[in-house]
Amino acid sequence: MKKLIIFIAILFWSIPIVYASDISLELCEYSDEYIAWLNLSEEKRANTLMPNMCKQDSEEKLISSHNYDMSYFTLQNDYILDIKDQSISDDCWAFATLASIESNLLMNNINTDYLSVAHLELMTQDSLYTPSFTTFNRSFNSGGKLEYTAAYVLNHWGPITEDKLPFKNIIDLINQNKTITEKDVTDLKASVDVDNIFYLNNKQGSCSANSIETIKKYLVNYGALAASIYFDLNNADYLNNAYYYYNGSNISNHAVAIIGWDDSVEVTSFTNNSSQKGAWIVKNSYGTNVGDNGYFYVSYDDINICTNIVGFYDTDLNVSSNVYYYDDLGTNVFLTSNSDENYLANVFTKNSDKAQKIDKITFASSTSGVKYTVYYASNSSLTSYEEIASGTTPHAGYISVTPKNDIYVSDEFSIIVKYETSSSTEDIIPVAMKSSQSSSPYYNFKTTKMASYLSIDGTTWIDTAEKLNIQNSIRVYTTEDEDEITPPISDTSSVDDSASVELVNPNEETTTSSIGDTLSETPTSQSSETTQEQETSEDFVVYDEEVGIPNPKTGIISGISIIITLIIIGTIIYFKKKNKIFKI
């Protein structure tokens, strides 16, 4: 019996214990623009584009395969479609983001002609009809965020070509000259695939030297970028002048496409004079009568032009048959972690009996320079997983990777992404979270329990929907293989990382949860109206005991179960020798 007790003690000491401090997380710091948006009245917030919630000052440095060191460059002649007119619509954001996709397609020698702004607008609103899928909490023709298009293309809702759903439909709907049903919109399937999405976000202020360099590299290598500015439509000078520079404090209210640059533009060309020479060449969406035939120059010193930039690249027409995800509306916040390694995992259930081969895996990135490793497990228990891809994130946004071997998914399968950062780098985990504010575009989002998990060691996991009200931004794209009747299901049992989590079908149970829109401190500039909202939401410091303990099916509790079992077995063996067996 003494030997058994000693064995149990050794076993207990060997059980990995995850303390609360090891898994400490908190929401990112709010951006100044978001705080300014919160300070607006509820009515004004509903009619003002919500800026990025998280403060980001990203000094990305893209690797350039083409020369960008020239004083003048434009995509206009070869890689940009002609100017369009958004007319009475508020769809500048859709014109700008689709212009980025169109430009990259042209650089890849694919000319789809115009992509459908109408489809993007109608797939991301919920006022003309009640959609059968989770979409953004925004009314028809109420403006939009550049990030809406990211979710739209990642989910394979679109894009589609203009001829399938012309923009004229939007004008007719605004003028109430026609109606439309959900089926008329959702039956149209994506015809373009986007692999990677580039984000560049800086605080308000003139473009930094690093940002200017990065934008130039992107333009030369990948095509146009969507960007946001403040644009006063009531000011005739802004509409008719080919040179634009805003140095006030208003947050962005208009979107354009950056298509080139001219370093020789003098500071005297702009109203109030800028402090540095040079300007971006941008494509507007108000027809050829605005600016210089629809184009104009925006100063490098413009206060908003570098605050929110999005680019779409590695585009083609190879759209996968299926896409698996839980973050319906894409990443909208970041968590900070005190661990240098963080694992995010999504568990999926195969949606058909047909053989499905993984085409690519797409995951979110908070910044450049983060080492990542992608794993696949042919089970839902987050065990026995194998490495299928690795690298370093080239930028913030979304990154797609192709498995190094052919992988046919099993009935239940898992994708794990490990993020590694140095101790000197603030660890930021990109996630999707529901907002508790009724005016937020993310108010409709719902989280799914037993689907997304987080770990600091790849062994002990917590359910992120249950504990943190968040969903991981990991997508899996598969194509059904008609020729493969009995596919070689990728078996990862040879690699066992001994994760002790037991899961069930993650697609069955869904629960609505609140962001908590949280931070540990309430901005001092907030109005009393906003402060009450954030007192419940800004407490998102999840290093308390409830969140810090391992998943109930993992860690200490599993260890205790083993100990109890061994005690019982040892007791039975001991009393059996004494002929004292108890029967129940």
C-alpha cells in the first residue's frame, strides 16, 4: 500500500497545472477614434461609422519583389477599372474595397470587369429582409466599414460580378422603385476567391515614413488599397479641387482607393499647406465630375488617410466548395496575453459524406513578424495533431496557408494555430467578439460553445466561447473530390500531445453572448451615458479564478480523476489479498 501511495504522489506531481496567472488575458486598449465614437449620442453613433475598437499603431514593412523606389507611380492605366458613381448611395466603402480586389485580379491577368457593389451592400445589411444567416447589424445604405468586405469574401458570400446584380438595383431600392427578397441575393454564389487580406492601422496623424514605404510596396506588388478619409461633401472646394488635405479632428466618413503616389506635389498645393511634400493618388466614387476626372491627390499629412487601410491580394477564380468557420463577421478585437506562446483551435464537423480535401487554411494576424505553426488533428479532442504549415506573418490581417501534404478531413477534425512572439513583444491574439451595444455592427454575432479553444501549452484548453465570449478566427476551405470515393483520411494518431479535452459536435449548441466591450479602465473623456455601458464591459481582465482554471475536462480535475481511480484500484488489490472484497 505504501508503494501505491508513493506512486500516486509521483503521478500527482507530474500533472501539468495551469495557474490563473499563466492564462491572463485582457482586451486591447481602445483607440482614440473609438473613444470619440463612444462619446457621441446614441443617435449619432447609429449614423456614424464605428472606427476600429483596438488601438493599433502598426509599422508594417512588407517585403517587396518589385522596385518601388520611384517618385511617381500609378496603377491607373493598366490595373484600375474606370471611375464609377455611387450617386445617392452611402456605398463608398464597397466601391473602395472592391476596387482593391479588381486591381489585384488585373495584376494576376484576370479581368472579371466590375464586381457587384449591390451584392456586397445587400449581403451585409439586415433591414430590407431578415437574413437566414448572421450578418452585420446595419441598415440598408447606412455606410460601412472596410472590414465588412473582409468577412464577406472570407465567408465566400461573394464577390460576384456586376452583371449578376447591377448597382442600379441599389439606386432603385433607395428610391423605393423596387423591392428585393433574400433569395434574390443569397442564391448568387461567390465567383472570386481571396487568399490574403492586408491591414494597416495607425492612430490619427500624418502618415509615418514606414507607413508610406509599406503602402508604396503594396501598391507596386499587389494593386490598389482601400483607405478612409474625412470628406466634407458640403464644401465645394473639396469636390472640385484635385488636391485634398484635412488636418482637423473629425474621424473618417468616406472611403477611397489608393492607386499610386506623387512625391513631387508641393505643400502649397493643399489648403492650409501641409508640412511635407507628396501625396497619394486616389480613386473616388463620385463620377468623373469630382476632382480631376474622378481622381485626386491626398496629402501624406492628411490626418486620416493612414488610420485604416485594407488590401485584398492573391485573388483568383478558384472558389472552394466548402468553408468552415465560427467568426461569421470576422475579427473585431484583440486580446493581450502574458504568454509568449498561444494556441488557438477550432473544432469542425464535416458537412457532407463526400470526400473533402483541404485547399487552404486562413487565420487572423494582429501584426507582422509573429511566428506561426498550423496543425491538423483528425479528431475533435485536440490530441494527436500534426504540423501542416509554418512561417512568419507578413502583416496584420488574414493569412492563408496550404497544407504541405494532401489532407482529407475526417468526420470531426480540428485546426490549431500556434502564435509565437518574443518576450519583448506584446502578445496580441485576434478574435471575434459579440458587442453588447445595440448600435454596434457586431451586435448580431453569436458565439458557439465547444467549438473554439485557447491554450498556452497546446495541451490544456479552455472553451473561449464559454469563458471569454469570443470565437477564434480560423477558417478551413475544402473541395469535394468526386474521384476519391474512399479518401485516405489523414490520420494524426501518430502524434500525441496528450491534450485531455473531450468534445462533442460543436455545431449543435449555440448561445448568444455579450462582448462585454471590455477594458480594465474607463476612458476619462467618456460621457456618463457611455460610462455605464463600459462599466460592465471594461472589466474584461480574465485572470480571475473562473477563467484561469483549466477546462473542466482537462488539467487538475482530470488528474484528480486518475488519482481517485488508482486509489480504488490499489484498494481493491490490497483488500483482495486480505480476502476482503466488497460487492455492491
